[in-house]
Amino acid sequence: MEKIQFKAPHTADLAALRALAPTFLVYVLSFVNVAIYWNNHHHLFGACSKIDGRVMWANLHMLFWLSLVPFCTSWVGEHHLEAVPTAFYGVVLLASAVAFIGLQASLVAMKENAALAAMVDTDIKGKLSLALYAIAIVMAFVNQWVSDVLFVAVAMIWFVPDRRIEKRVASG
Amino acid sequence: MEKIQFKAPHTADLAALRALAPTFLVYVLSFVNVAIYWNNHHHLFGACSKIDGRVMWANLHMLFWLSLVPFCTSWVGEHHLEAVPTAFYGVVLLASAVAFIGLQASLVAMKENAALAAMVDTDIKGKLSLALYAIAIVMAFVNQWVSDVLFVAVAMIWFVPDRRIEKRVASG
Amino acid sequence: MEKIQFKAPHTADLAALRALAPTFLVYVLSFVNVAIYWNNHHHLFGACSKIDGRVMWANLHMLFWLSLVPFCTSWVGEHHLEAVPTAFYGVVLLASAVAFIGLQASLVAMKENAALAAMVDTDIKGKLSLALYAIAIVMAFVNQWVSDVLFVAVAMIWFVPDRRIEKRVASG
Amino acid sequence: MEKIQFKAPHTADLAALRALAPTFLVYVLSFVNVAIYWNNHHHLFGACSKIDGRVMWANLHMLFWLSLVPFCTSWVGEHHLEAVPTAFYGVVLLASAVAFIGLQASLVAMKENAALAAMVDTDIKGKLSLALYAIAIVMAFVNQWVSDVLFVAVAMIWFVPDRRIEKRVASG
């Protein structure tokens, strides 16, 4: 898991803690997002019996985008409610989501993982996430609060690991 | 394990090393605390035969609070014997302890881990830790030395991994 | 995998993002290079049934050079199109490639890994990489663009994991 | 493995690289030392069939001292040939070596690891290292070059993983 940091303030009063609040909230959001990927990644690979070279690259592609989350987190943390950092955070989340769908596709493409193919056929949550992230990126240039609400909304949609896969794995 | 750091001083004499002493002691305390979680985590999962989605989230919840330990460590290290950083350190340790109890509960809730349920039924150390951390948080606004002594006391209580579990695992 | 970082800019406009472009491109190149080593490392060890002390040291030797990639990345990122950082980046990539060939040789030297020996007998890609890196180092003092193109070229050559090994592993 | 870093210089000429030379050499020495522990750790646990709570704490104790290596590395790197940082580096290496011997003892103390006990009975390299580190710490206040030579000498003694253990594991 990528390391997301935030720095100790230079003073030691409650005002220092209050000033950290936006940074802290972005930190929580980023931690939850990375945790969601970690969880779903675990469930996805738990449902697969084999990987190949294409899967490894799809996996590294997803790790690349997730590796940018700490950068976005500190940029948004220091410049909350500003258009470009908010939009960029959305771009990285959108790219990570696209990469996860690609990873899923690379696994489904292997005939050894036929069981997985049946589980992920509709993927409404995946498609909805892409749409909401796209709207959040556009809205970053209008009102950043809307983007922030959308980021939280997508995180809430994904908070529960994919029940379809979990159920099959348990019954398999 | 989260990475707790402290920085090399800018001078090279014994005074520089003496000035680092409080930072170093907080570093040691944080290292021991994280090591305790690591150890108990190892013993807890060693006693379980299965995990589910709820366990994964309970685990990530605990990791979230532990991920704040480096932040607290550097804040307390730079502002030792000050109320807010000391109290905040206590809050993070309290939240980590609550999260560990939650993780334990999520494992016990699975019927596959019935053996574990018998081992952790009273959990006196867990309840005592919560009480001592709560007192430490309040005392941070009165006398930070009391808080510091309580932090060390809880660490000493937990220094030995849970014998109840270890014994059962060994005999199991 | 070594952690390659780049820092959040101090402003929040598109100009800040544009100014980050060279740093970002070096980051991508370094990420891809480390990913290539990770992938090939995975395939190499997947084709081996045993390791010895010499293999462990050859592996740590490769990790040493890869551990310098973040240093080079931030140096080149801040001083792109300058001779010394570009040449140094080439030296680190060349040394990593030499170390990987050494690691391969240490594995092939074990009689338990006879199957691997047949797979890596010619190693045209390895030898070509060394030659291109050597040219890139020299060209860094003439025209850094040539070096950059060569770095990208070698990465593209290696982008696909070694098919010879993958094929044998799959059929084995 | 703990992460030892050194920072990219602010200029881009050969003088910048020359100025980095002492930092780089300390980095290499620290990398080799940590690699030696990693290797020997691997061989030690490879020769053991079981661990207990005491082993886990002995292991974390060793990790604690190794976790201070990056701190020492950057301090010595910035203040080479000065008494206190050189002596402190020696103290951390000495404490790590003592902790490794303690870890070995905790493993040997378990009746399940009787085979290991026979392999580590004399441990001349371990005792010699402690003596040389102790001399290096004292010499840091007289002539730092002597300490540096001793640090390199101990690293060279350990460079090869413990043949006694490796041989037994291979034949076992």
C-alpha cells in the first residue's frame, strides 16, 4: 500500500489541529480509497487460479495510478477547494478505476478464470464510478464541494467488497 | 509496519544527541507500541482458520489508526510536555486499541473461529488499556508526565503477547 | 519496490502542473523500469526451483542499484537536459542491467536450475540494453535528448516479460 | 529492509557528484550491513522449524536497532570524520550485533531447533564483531578513519553468509 503522509504542525495548540482538518479529511478519503482497492484486489485474486504476463502488467498499471494518490493527497490537502488539484485528484481516481477494470478484464480473459467471468459480467458499480469521477473532474472547475461530495459518494459505493465475488468464493 | 522516523541533527556534538533524547524516547515508545500490535496481530491471526470481508475492514480500520502513529510521534517529539500533542497521541493509541478489540470481535463472530472465542472471553488487558488511555488523555491537559507514565504503563502491560492465545495455539 | 516520489507543487494552477511535466515523465520512466525488473524478477524466480547464498547476494546487488533509481529520478527531474544527471541515470540503469545479468548467471550456475539455462542462452535483449545504455551515457555529454530516447527505447524493448521463460514455465 | 536515503543535490555538475561521495560511501556501507543482516536472518530462520513469543520479541529488538541505521547514515553522511556521529554509528551497529546474537540464542533455546544449536556453538565471527565495534566506538574520539576501517572490516567478515548453517541446511 502506498504511503500517504501528513506532516506534524510546527505549533502545539488546538488551532494547529484545526488547521490540519482539511488535510486530515483528504488523508482519510485517500486511505479509504486505497483500502478499497486493496480489499477488492484481494477478493479479485482470491477468485482466480492463475495469472499471466498481461495480468502482471495490468496490475502494475493500476499500481502506477495508485502510486500518485499520495501526491494528489498532499496537493489537495494544501490547496483544498481549488480547481486544478481537485480535478487532478479526480483524474488519478478515474485512471485508477479504469486500470482496475482493465485488471479485471485481463483476469477474465484467461480461460482458467472462467468462474470469475460470470461474477463480474454487469459491473454496475465500476461503470457508475467512472461516470461520477468524470462529473467530479468537470465540476472541479465550477464548485469543488460538488467534486468532494462525489469522491466521498464513490468511496461509499465501494466500501463493501464486491459481494458477487465474495459469495462465489465462499460457496466455491 | 508503519515507518516512524526521526531526523539527523544539523550539528555533530554530544549536545545534538542530548537534544534528541525526548524525540528518541517517543520513537522507542511508538516502536514498542507498533511492535506490540504486530505481535498480537500475528498471534490473533495464527489462532484463526478463516477471515471474511468484515475482518478485512476491521483490520484496515486498525491500520488506519496505526498509520497516524508516525504523525503523533513527530509531533510529540518536537513538542513534548505540551497538552494538545500529548492528548492527541493518547487519542490515536485509544482508537488503535478500540480498533484492535473490534478486529478481535470480527474474528470471534465467525463460527469457524470458535476456538478463539473461548480464549478472548474476559480480555482484562484490553479493557484496562482503554481506561488508562482515557485517563492519559484527560491528564494531558493537567500534567503531561502523568500521561507519559500511563502510556509506558500500558505498553508494559502488553509487552508480553497474549499468553491465553499462545498457549492454546501451542497445544492445539 | 523502491519508492519513487515527486512532491506536490506549492501553487494550485495549471502552470504548476505544466512545470511538473518533466518530473512526471522521468517518474513514469523510472516506474516502468522498476516494474520491468519486478516482472522479470518474478518470471526468473518462477522458473527456478532453488536458490543459494550466491543468488541472494546477486539479488541484493541488483536491489542496491535499483535503490538508487529514486535518487536519479529526483535529480534528473529537477535538472532535465543536463549532462551529469542524465549520464548518472544511465550509469545506474547500466549497473542494474549488469546486476540482473549477474543474477541470471548465478541462478543458471546451480545445477538444480538446468531448465533455466536453456531458456536464457542467447540473451540478445540483455546485451543490446547494455550497448544502448553505454551509448546513452556518452551521449549525455553531447545531447541529452538522444540519451532520453535511448532510455525509452530500452524500456520498450523490455516492456514485454521474457517470452522464452514464460513459455517454458507455462508448458513445464 | 529499512529505507536508507540520500538526497539529490541542488546543482547538476560533477562537483555536486564529488561532494556526494562521502554520503554515497556511507550509504553503500549501511546497505551492505543491512543486506548482511537480511541474508543471515534468512539463513537463520531457514534452519529453524518453529518460533515462539520470545523469538518474535528478539526479532523486533533487532529490527529496532536496524531501524536506526538510516538515521545514523544520514548523520554520518553529513558529518563524516566527526567523533560523535561516528561513535553513534558504532553504537547502533554494536547493538544490532548484540541483538542478532540474542535472536540466535532465543532460537537455539527452543528444543525444536536442536539442529541449529550445534551449528552456532562457537560463533567466532559474532564475538569478533562485538570486539571490533567496541574498539571502533572508542577510536571515534581519537581518529575516525580507524573507526571507518573497522566498520568496513566487520562488514567484510560477514559478507559471506554463515557457511556452517548453509551447509547443514543444504545437507539436511
